[in-house]
Amino acid sequence: MSSLLLFLLLLFVLTLASTLEFRYHTNREMEQYLLQLTASNPDITHLYSIGPSVTGQQLWVLALGLSPSRHTVGIPEFKYVANMHGNEVLGRVLLLQLIDDLVRGYRNNETWSLQVLNSTRVHILPTMNPDGFDASNTDCMYSQGRGNYNGIDLNRNFPDAFAGLRRQQQLDEEKREAEVRAVIGWLRSESFVLSANLHGGALVASYPYDSSNGGKELVGGASISPDDDVFIHLAKVYSHSHGSMHRGYHCGDSRPFQDGVTNGYQWYPLTGGMQDYNYVWAQCLELTLEISCCKFPPANQLPALWMENRKSLLAFIQQVHLGVKGRVFDGSGVPVQNAVVEVKGRSNMCPFRTDQHGEYYRLLLPGNYSFTVTYPGHKVLTETLNVPHGPDHYSAMKHDFMLRLIPTTTGRTQARPTNANHNQANITKGNPSTTCNYTIHLDSGGDVSRCTWTGLGVGLGLVAVLRSLIG
């Protein structure tokens, strides 16, 4: 075959990656689209799998940004997840359209896309439950395929925050479903700051907590988190940017929602939900977005539903720049992992800690806040910060904390503790018996086996497409 023909075939393949129809793509078609898009946009996209489903289908994630394959200090990590329930399918369509929109916007030097991708690393998992999707049918409300291949509801399969922390029950992560284990591992490999999980069957933005154990978190029928004001703000950003969600419409026999938002527990309690797990154990603020009354909308409605949600999907990503961010440095000027960064009046079940780069991110509304930073061998540091509104400028306020060593009685300074020793320290003030499931975050892209495997998948995908075209 001539080099010219090969070039034209490759050009045709790459052109396919820039066109996305409004329809329901099969899992295989979605995989091919992501492979082709990544091959044609390697500078701003990175495709990786967080693991297989029960039947072995890969859970593909596309990362977009200026450094798509690994974390950059100061750039927050954001994620969208869809199709957790296999028969709730609009989310996977919208996330594929969002990917397409962001890439085309960036290539066309459109300001809105440049602002997002220059300031944020966006991870998109279009389907968390490909097996359930394969089993689903097109019924609006009662289709099969909600659970995974084993018939398990994945949004009831995560370790429950209240049971796991306060009752000290075993988390038994190895016994959980493959898709849930994959997401748990994902949360440990990335320091996500903000997230949303797209569902269907209602039209409302729901926020933590979903669960409770009947403690002081129960207020007026809701289960209130320490960051309730931030969660309400985030939910309203989505609902008020949406074409109709903010009007509080209800679906069928469900009650209307004021401003199109609700506390999860107040709507209906559930244990083992993903958004509570994100918030408590991964210090990632996550919403559950119910984006259509019909779980499987007719394909001819997809363009209109995309237009209803496009602005809100982008506005929600922008909120990752709320509040304050920075690093914590020890007495020697070295950034430290697992330093506790607490905000007065916000006693989280698991206190927020710095990642392996010494970074912290706290999503906060504008105002004055008292921060307390704790790290073994160092004096407790307390500072008051005036936090502005960051999203308008696509950057949270930046502030680094500089710790001071505690002098020893012998006149020598105490050695800096290792992360392993610090992981064993229990410094949760509000509940001394609480143990938090902290793990060392791996630098994304540093997982050689994953990156090599993904790169091989991209190459094989292009080869397969070329062969099919030639045939």
C-alpha cells in the first residue's frame, strides 16, 4: 500500500475522532472513540483504565488538561462519573459530548475551553457499569440493567462512612464488586477535589450525606455534613445553570425540590453510596446529579438534553477553584504528606490532609476562616485567612503553610517523622477512636504498567481501525 493511501486512511481515522453523533454508542464504539480521540490529541488527553468490570470490560477514563498523564502541583483534579446504574444512560452520552466539546473548543482556541483545560485536570469516566448497560433495554423508568453483571446496585456497595468509622466495622473491600474496587483504587491514586456522579430518573442535584447513624448530623430530617454550605452552593450552581432543574420540577409521583437541590438523606436514606465515600475517605466533595426524569430518553431528545446540561456541566467544573489551595512545608522547607489541615467549625469525620506533594485543597465560600495545621514534631500552626471567590479567575486563593520544628530538650531538633509513622498517629480531635482509611497517593502516570498498557491499547486500536478500513 502506498504511503499516500496510508496517510489518507490515518487522516480519515483521526477525522472520525472529531465527529460524535447524538445517539447511544455501544461500549465497544465508545472505547474506539476514546482511543481515536486520544491518538489524535495526545498533548491534552490521556486514556487509562481503572480496572475491569465483572465480565472484563475495561472502565476507561479520559483525562484532559495541559498535563493529562500526571498531576501538576497547583492544578486541581476533577472528575465526572456516569452510568453507575447501567439503565441510566443519559450521563454517558453527555460526558462523551462534553469530551468532544472540550477538545474541539481547545483546538479552535475558544476561551472557555482554554480556561478549563489550562487550569484543571478533568477526568471523565463515561460508564462505571458497562455490563449493566449491555443488559439494559430502552424502557423509560423500569428497564433492567440497574445493577452490575452480578445484579448488585453499585451505589449501595461502597463502605458506609458511618458504619465504617463510628462502629469500627470491617470495610471488607476485597469482597466488594469489581467496579467498586476499581473506583476505590482510583480515589487512592489521585487526589480528587471535586466530583459529580450522573444518574437518571429524577431532576435534582443531591448532596451529602446520604447516610446517618442518628447522631448530631441529623438536623430537620437532613443529614448535615461539615461542608453543608459549600455543598448547597455547588448543587445550586448546577441546578441554576441547567435549563430547567432549578424550577424544582418533579418526575411522576416524586415531590418537587426547592431550587432543584436536595440533601441526599432528606430525599431518601441510603447506605454504601459513592458520594459519601468520596467525601469522607477521599476528601473529594461529590454530588449526585439526577439529570432526566426518563432513565433511557429517546435518542431524538439527546441534542436538547445536551443543551439543557452543557452550561451546568462546565459551570460545575469551574467550582473546583473555590476556596484556598497550597502546600504545607516542614521546618526544613520540605513539603510534607499527611499534614492535617483543619478549618475551625468544620470537624470532618476524617480530617483533610496533604497529599504526596504536600498539597491541600479546601473548597470554601468567600469569608474569613481559621486554619489549624498539625504535623508530628512541629508546632501547631493556626492562621486566619480571608478567602475570596476563586472560580471567576479559574484559581483558588493560594496560601502555603510554613511549619516550625519543636526544639528538643537536648538542644537538637526532632527528626522529621516518616509518612509511615505518621499514618499510625491518631490525631482526630473530635473522635479519638476514629480510624481513617488513609493511603499513599500515587502520582498519576507513575504507574508504569497502567501507562504502558494504555499506550499499547491506543496503538492496537488504531491498527484495528486501519485494518478494518483497508478490508
